[in-house]
Amino acid sequence: MRTGEPLPAVGEALAALATGLWHWDTATGLVTVDAEAARLLGLPAEQVSLTEAQARARLHPVDWNEITGVVQLAVSEGTLAEVRIRIMDEQGRVVRVVRSRSKPSFDRARKAYRLIGTLQEVTEPTPGTPAGRSAVTGDWRRSREAFLLDAGRALAEARSTQEVLRVTANLSMPGFSPDGLAVFGVEGDRLTVIGHHGQQQGDENPFSDMPLDTDYPAAEVARTGRAVYLSSAEQYKARYPLTWPLAERFGRRSWAFLPLTVAGRTMGAWMAAFAYPVAFTPDERSVLATVARMLAQALTRAGVAESERALTDGLQRTMLPRLGPQRIPGMSVAARYVPTGGGLQVGGDWYDVIPLPSGRFALVIGDVQGHDVRAAGLMGQLRIALRAYASEGHRPDAVLSRASRFLHGISDEDPADPRFATCVYVEVDPATGVLDIARAGHPDPAIRMADGTVLTRPTSGGLPLGIDPDADYPTTRLALESGETMLICTDGLIETGGHDLDTGWRRLRAILEEHKGDLEELADTLVQAVHGPSSHHTTGPLADRREDDIAMLLLCRDGEGCGCGEAVAVRPPVRRSVLTVAQAEPERVAVARQQLRELLHDWAWPDQVDSAVLLLSEMLTNVLVHTDSDALLVVEVTGEPGDRRLRIEVTDAGDDLPHKRRPGELASSGRGLVLIELLAHTWGVDPRGEGKSIWFELYESVDGSGDGVWSP
């Protein structure tokens, strides 16, 4: 190159030095390499863009994990990220070792890393030599800190003993990584093996149930609490001649046995075995001792968590009934309970299925306030009390009244912490499908009809149990038709994921309407949809994401389309809603309008739906204004989609028949029958033995005219 000639391009200069160039943007997930870098990765020597997964497949998995830690540390310190990487072939063999140097930066707006760096092949140092123990980045201290930060975070996140062992086995120590690990525990005066890695299954048998006074390094460490370092097989054999034959067959050349100590108590020992000689310098011993302390703490946390889970799960299982296959003629029952997943994982939600002396049975679901041991204890007592009152043959309202008095009495034992409970009690007649429902401050049941339509059924209710010992609980009677399914649940099923009652019910309605499987599959689908990973994609509008226990019961009356039991022949699909509007409850007119819209959710003509809602309001309001009796509403949709009939009938106890009037322009009433005559396809007024009923019908048709003749 002569003086004055232009300098060669950067790529040409790097290629001349057998150095490759690469670029990685974590926002796009792409790694771009030039021809030389591609060659070093074992790819054709040409520029190419790889996904992170494709690039990761060319690297040793341990080195990939180390890259992420070194990059984060370099960004925080504002230095270069340098790391030694083993390149693997398709058979998992190391083909070469390269050194990568890069200058990483972090884009806060995109929350992504951007790196530009070089790759250069290096000679793999011999394990155990000073070169082999040198830091990956050339700086032992920084590499050690990065490793310990990653190891501490990974061990802190492990939730079970198996997870702790798995994390420990995958740790890649800077410059010296063991290829065999074992964790020993102490039970009485015996040494046990908690877990191991790098050995075959069954290889731990000679070391299990070993007396603590045995001449074995792990036993000595567990007895004394002092670490043992063995840099060679000769040292091992000379110091522990009796147990050397047990270790000799594994072919290791260096061993470190460190105590697992928590709060001054040695709970076991950790063995790290190496396939090459290790001198165990002060720096190496410091790293091993730090990992041992973190491992001991992680194992202690995992053991406590597992004990709590076993205790609370056992407590909850003993308090909940074991349904098994319910032998209810013509009906099927499915139930689920899911703890909150936080704290003690024990709460006050429960369900029960109670055989009654009359041959009927009762479904009970409830929720005691709180998520602690006291809530679980009160739940158990309340469940037993409800079962006792029901078994005596009391009606639903009497059962809840007695239960409220009982809970109020035991809550008074701790005035500083009063508790209440919500509950739904459903008495079921399997022969007729009649449901008598009493409700204490709990969400209303939902009904899935044979054609998939889902309605929430408003029921009369009283205060939560335990607030007022003299509270009344009115009973609502519904009928479960063939092929229909009832869902009752605690609010955890509705509100999990930040939902409120409104948005939560909309989410459940979509699941119920779309499900095609049997009752058990439906129960699993409901739980998974609101409690599994998919719930993170259907979160609710509330900022408070407090999760709750989930308890639910599904009751299905066998029939065509229900998916449980053997299908039985039923009439053509019928949607029916029955509602009583009392003189003292004019607000239930709005409930009736909402139920009508839910029944007609797939009606072909929205104008007809609006007309039906208007006429329904007129009919119910007339009863409340012009009579002294309550109104009984019956809504029925029959026929196939596209050719259905809607019939709405309102019955009251008044004797005066309505007459069509022609009100003046300024009149405030008298237009009800005029509207019915204008908007309904047919209508009428029928006198009853006591009272009367007024009804109208609307017909769905393909063209919206409703002129076709409807046939049942």
C-alpha cells in the first residue's frame, strides 16, 4: 500500500485479519453477520441475517446465557463486552472457540439492546491451567460478579427443590465449571442425597442413607460445617481411603465439598466435581462458597414453600367434598376449586353437594371473607353447619337463615375481626329440573341453554351470612330444561385478571357459548381461560389485579346438545325466561328488558328486538301502575333461526281488562295497546280464573317482513 492511497474498507481490513463483523438488535430479534463471521459460525461464507434462535443454535447453551449477563454488565459500566464462545455443529460437538468483542447500548424508548461487534477464532486453553482459569473477558473480577449476579437471581426465582437443583446444574462458573454436582441433606444421623447432576440414575445409591460418622467428605462437611477441597485423586485417596473406591469409578480429578449453612446451622453439603485438575485458588474458593450460601438459602426457601403448599393443599382437600361420579338420575355435576396462588394459598371459598331426605339434592357454593387460616377455619365450620341444616329437611330460605345466625354467633367470639360469607343454596329436583334458589350476597347463577344461549338469572337475595342474625332469604324458583347447564361460582372466577362483574361475565359468557365438549371439559376450560396463561391476553379494565380463590359448580340436565351423559330426545330448541315483577320492585323492569335482549342476542332484525323491549316495558309498567298485583312475565322463543316466533305474556291478578283508547295529543297515558297493535304481528288479552294475561307475538323471517305464516 503506497503513501497517499485510500485506506481499505473496514470489512476488507477485518477479513484480512480473519475477523468477522456482526450486528444484533434485540428489538427486531435479528443477528446480521458478514461472510467471515458466518464462516466462524459454521455457515456458508456469505453475509446473512439470522434470527436469535438460529444464532443461538450455533452456540453452546451455557455461553449464550453468559453473553446476556456480560452484555448487561457492560451496559451498566459503559465498557466493552468480551466473551469466549464455543461454536457447535449439528451433532452438538464443539468445532471452534471464538472471542467476541462488542460495544452494547440500550435504547430506553424501544427497551432493546443494540450491539455491533467482532468475532475472532482463539485457541482453547487447557482446563485447569492458569490460562483456562483466566476470566472470559480478561478481567476475573468483572466476570465473577456477572456470574454471581445471574446465579443469585436464578436461584432466588426457583420455587421448588427440583427447580433449585436444575438451576444449580446449569450454572456456568467463569473459567472453571464442574461437570458433576450433588446436594446432600441430613436426616437424623444419616446423610441423604437430595439431588445430583452429571451422574446416571442410581449412581447415588451407595451415598444415600450413609451414617454421618462415615469417612466421606460430604459427611465430614455436614458434621463440622467446614469445606473440603481436593485438587487431585491422590489427595482424595490419601485423605479418605475407605470411600475412595466409591468415587474412583466416576473418573473425576478434583472435588469441592462445601457446607450448606443457613442461620448458623449446617443443613447439608454441596459437591462440585471436575473432570480436570483445579487448584482451588482463593478466588475460586470465594466463588464456590458464595454459590453454596445462595444454594442453601434457595433450598431452605423452596422447602418452606413446599411444606406450606402441602399443608394448605391438604387442609383445603379435607374441607372440600370429594364429588366422584354423581349418581343423580338425568343430571350431571362438575366442580372445581383453585386456590389463590399467593400467601398461604388457603381461603374461604367452598362448594358442596348434599343429598336431602326428600330424594332431592342441594348445591352450595360460598365464600368466607378473607384469605387466611381463620377464613379457612370458618369456612369448614360453616360448611358443616349448612350440611347439617340441609340434612334436617329445611327449605333453602330456612337453611340460610340458620347458617347466618350460626356464623354471626361464632364471629362474635372475635369482635376485633368480624367475618361474613356470601353463599348460594340451590335445591334441585332431578325429576322435574325445578331449582329453588336462596342467595346471600352472592353472584347470580348463569344458565346455558341447549342452543348455547347464556343468560344470567336474577334471583332474590338477602344480606351476606353473619351480618344480621335475623335476616330473611327469599327463594326464587327456576326450571332447568333438558340440555341446559347451570353455573354457580365465587367471584374469583369472574374477576380474576382485573375484571369487574360486568366484563368478567362477558368473558365467561363467550366461553360457555362456544364450548362443545362435556361437563368436565367445560369446567377445565373455564378455569384455564381465567386462571391460565391465556388470561393475560384478556385482562380486565381494573388497575387492581388482586387475584382470588376460584370455586364453581356446574349442573347439567341431560338432553340433546348438553355434551354430558347420553343424549336424549327433546323438543325443538326453546328459549324461555320467567320473571316476577313485584309492586315494590319496579327496578326489575330493567332486569326484564336486559333478559329479553340476551334471549334475542342473535335475532335477525334489531328493529324487532327494540320493538319487543318497548312493548315489554309498556306491559309491565301498566300492571304496576293500574293494578295492585304483581306481574308474572313469560318470554318464549321457539323455532329454527330465521323462522322463529317470539311470544311475550304478562299475567296479573287484576280483573279489569285493558281497552284500547285513542288518547289526545297531550295525554300522558293510554298508548300501550296502540303500540302493541302497531308493532306486534299478533296480540291478545285473555281472562283467567283470577286475573288476566296480555300477550303479543313477533315473527322472524328472512326478509324481515314477518308476513310468513309461523308453524310450531
